[in-house]
Amino acid sequence: MATVNLSLGPSRDWLELWSLSEDVSFTAPPSGQPVELRSTEVALRLTDPTGSIGMALYRLCLGPIRLENVLAGLTCAQRQEIQRLFRTVEGLLVRSLATPTGRALLSVVPLSPRALFRPRLLPEQGTVVLARSVALRRQGVAHVLHSPLTMHQVVLHLPDALRIVESLRMPAQVADITGADEAPPSTAAVLAFLAASGMIATGEPSVRGRDG
């Protein structure tokens, strides 16, 4: 997969979805001409010799979409172009996590074009806790996590995501959270997204984990 180092990789327990931030617009010229990408803070002019970048950006503008659908029909060389594109516009991409049926659990929204988001699954014996700087507020039917120390905010769309966040009020072992009776199969991915966005603090494996 072209952006394997930017994502968790494929799973039967969750879907990773990609889209452009709401304040981003782009102009798709004839194939082979540069593509212009603009937000409130940045303006980019991207070379697009094969037209694949314009097509990928168009697909991302349609809303949260699976990476496989962004890359559909592209050659290996074009997929490499998209890899370079995602590295360039990483701070303009909204990253969403969904259930296998496509229901959005949460979305990580960049607040700066310099924002980086590199989710990784956390070790089961590690500890996690909601970061002290993080606040939770209601926004319509969703809840939003935000912190003055991060370049992202996290929108919680489903009660499952909110319950996971509430379980992080006190330090806990990753394995205890993912193994809880009420934990959805996507819990490990939710923790990875929260950690990568700076919303939770992570610690070394506990003594219990080291002792087995």
C-alpha cells in the first residue's frame, strides 16, 4: 500500500478513511498540468504529469473514502506519486476511523498544515491515559477532543468512541481496554488514532506486563 507508513494497514475490524479538510479547495486543470491546492493557511502548486494527483484529490474531495478507492485504477508509478502527495499535504488530510460497515467512529482533523499524523498500534502491555491538557466538549450530536498542545482535534461520532475515551480518565493497560467485554473490535485502532493525535499519553509496559 502506497502510504503504509501513514496508516495502520488493512484490518477486518475497522476501516481507515481519508478526505481533505473542509477549508481545502483545488483546481483540476487538464491532465498533465499543475494542480492548485488551497486552504486558509497554505497554497500549493503540484506538478501532475500523469493526471493521477488531480484524480486522487478529486476523490478525496467527495468525502471520507477508503485508500483503496483513491488508488483504484492507478499504475505502480502513479501510486508512488500519490505517496509523495500524501506526504506533502499530510496537514490538510482528515483521517477517519470507521466500523467495518462504514459507520464513522471518529475523525482526526488537522488544525495546521504542519500537522503530522502517523498512527501506530500500541503495545498491549503499555499504559494509556487521557492527556492532562485535553478537554472534551459537545458539538451538535458529536463530541470533540481538543488540546492547546496538539495540532489536531478529534471528533467522536459514535458512543463507542466516547466510551473508550471515558475509560481513559485513569491510567489503564492497553490490553485491559481492548479486552473489556464492551470493547468494540476497533478499540485498538481508536487508541492508536488518539495517541497519534496527541490526545492520550502512553507509558512503558507495566510491571505486570514485564513479569508476564
